[in-house]
Amino acid sequence: MSNLFTSLVTTANALGVMERALEVSQNNVTNASTPGYAAQRMVLQAAEFEPQEGLIGGVCAGEIESTRDLYAEQAVRRQVESQGYFEQTAQSLSAVEPLFDVSGDKGIPGALSGLFDSFSAWSLQPNSTAARQTVIDSATTLADSFNQMSAGLTQASTDADRQMSQTVQQINQLGAKLQELNGARRRGGLNDPGLDTQIQTTLEDLSQLVNVTSTNQDDGSVTVLIDGQTPLVVGEHLYQVGVRFALPASATPSSPGAQGPARIVGSDGADITVQVTQGRLGGLLDVRNNVLPSLGGDAYHEGTINVLAKAVADRVNQLLTTGQISDGPPAVQGKPLFTYDTSNDANVAQSLAIDPGITAAGLAAISPGPPSVANGTALELAELVNPKSDADKIDGLTYVEYYGQAAATVGSQLADAKTNQDFKTQMVSQAQSLRTEISGVSLDEEAILMMQYQRAYQANAKMVSVLTDLTQTVLDLIQ
């Protein structure tokens, strides 16, 4: 009789185990399309069998284990970091490239051509008031073009600052979410697949914004560090990061009146900018602190556009002021055509304007020589389009070539960013596919498992029914 009851208990336990295994498999099927979900498996273990000790054997349910592979998760996050970097770089540079006209008909190259043409026409009619006024009008157009270019680059920098602040805010928000999830895992959710999925999804979202490393702790929480160095989330503690745009006290700027570079700081105020190398924040930092200053200047960079504006203005002014309006007697010296802010090298393009004291009559066409040439200065100005002297070039390039080099650099950087973005998008898909193969839910596999568990359940249920009948028969015999 005792053997019957023992068999009945063993079979009943097996029914419960199969029921739990079916629930796990059904949960996998339900969450098959949930982003970041990893399949769960309940371990079936043999119970100890030692009748003398009351150990009746059978099967028992072990722990529910996740198939999540941490190396696969890290591989996905590394690719997502790079994708975010190039995606943001391409987006930011796409707003900068249209500022550079490469057709030669508009913008700075078109205005330069117009100014050189006006010099050439003036050299043919050095005493013509209309030709002189055309020179002033063309110079005004050039100054306006530099002003517009500078304003466009400044706006791009302002947009980058706004996006950077928003990105830092998103990083802190995701950190706060991980802080809450860590608390939930510590308070009894260690084996909760839902919490695990949320943590991994949040980490992947965070990787889109900044390069981070995560470490799983024994209590179920994750420790998140920026670049493996600066803490963002440790247990249930959040260490918020921030962004600053003020000039650091440690470095003396070459142009004190210009804007400083953006800096990312940790919760203790320490500068961690060099640690942010990937993700959207890394892309924003690169464009904001390197690309835009190289073009429009900042506190530590003169900027290509400012170099060009200053070179053109200084050379034109030099030729005009060394020339003569009249050879007299007495001789009347020429006046400068351009003016700009000489106290700030990063503000030349923005402040470039026509000298308020210049008039058509104030343009000096005469070269004093010797010998004196009536249109000598106008001819020298006209030759700036194809200069022979290094004094009329920038780094061995004509003014138009120097501008074209800057435009080509921006175009090349944008093309590289787009190419890398496409490549990294493919790499992310590949890493995600590999992760799915390792830890994702296979509906075919789950169907097989559910069929096995269901048949095992039915077999044990039949066994319970047989044992119940046998028990009843024995009881009837005893009675």
C-alpha cells in the first residue's frame, strides 16, 4: 500500500513539474517578439531516491535559467555605439554642407569672382565712377557672404549645443531607469525575465547615446560606467553627468571673446570629455569641438573661413592703401576697403564689412611705382584671381582654391560618415541576428518542447488515474 502512495506522490509531483515547464515555454512564445527578451529554460532534475531515508525519487523542477549570452549583448552594444556616433555625425554635417557652395555661382566663391571681375573692369576704366561703385558693391556682397557663412556655422554650433544638452538629459533619464530596475531586482526580482529584458533594452538604448560598460553584480543589479571609468549607475545610486560650455580656467584662449568647446562633466564636476568617444554624444562632441571650430573658429581655433576673410581683406586693403587716389601734388593716399574686428581672430568673417569712410572717389587706382601707373593698383587687385606672388595666396593656394579645399573637406567628412553609418547599421543587424540565434526564442523549438512537456503531462496524468484505480481496488479488498 505504501508503494502505491509513494508512486502516487511521485507522479503528482511530476505533474506539477511538467505544468511549470509548460508555463515557461508558453511565456517564451508570448514574448517571442518582445525586443531584448531571452528565452527561459526550466532545468529538470532527478530527485534523490533513497527509500530508507524517505527519499522517493522522481523528477523535480530546478531553477529557471536565461539563455542570454552576455558576450552577445556586449557585441550588439558596441556596434550600436558606433552606429550612433556615425549617425549623429552624418546628421550634423548634413546641416553644414549646404553652407558651402561649390558651384562658384553663389556664396563666398561667387562673391569672390564678382569682386575680382569688378577689379578687372575698374582697371580698364580707372577713372570711371560707375566702375569704382561696382567695386564697392561687389565688396559689400563678399562681406555679406562671409557674414552669412559665419552665421550659418554659429547656428550649427548652437544646434549642436542644444542637441548635446538633450542627449545628456536622455542619458541621465536612462540611468534613472536602470537605478529603479536595479532596486526591483534586489527586492526579489532576480529571476524575473521581464526585469532582465528591461535592463538589457535600456542598456542598448543607452549605448546609442554614449559608450558604456556594464557589469552584472551578484544581487542582480548592473553597474554602468562611461568608458569603463566614470560611474553612471551603481546599484541604486545614480551619478548624473552634465554638459558645460564655459571656457575652462586651465587653458588660456587665443580668442577670449569667442565661444569655448563643449565639455562633459561627471557628477563630481570632473571633466570626462575625453572618455566620451562613441554614441550620439561622441558624434556631437566631435562636430562641435573639432569640425565646426576648424571652419568657423572658437576660443582656440581661428577657423578656415576667418583665415580666408582676413587674408582677402588685408591684401585688398594693403594694395589700396599703398596706392594713390591722386599723384598730386600733393599725392593723396588710398583708403582701406574692408574693416573687421581685429581683437578677435575667430570673429573676422562675422564682423567683416565695408569701411564706413570709403567712397567711390576714395578708391586708389594709381600705383606710385616708380614708375607711376594710372591703373597699376587696379591691375594688381585684378590679378588676385590668378596670383603669381605668395603674398596673394594662403598656404600656396589661391583664395578660391583655399575655400574649395575647406568645402571638399566637409563633403568628404559627410560622405565618410554616411558610408560608416550604413556599414555600422549592417553590423548592428548582424550582431542582433547572432544574439537571436543564441538567446532568442525559436518558435519551432518551443513547439517541440511544449509537445514533449504536454505528452509527459498526459502520461503522468494517466499514471495518476491508474494508481488511483489501483489504490481504490486495494482499499476495496481490505474492506
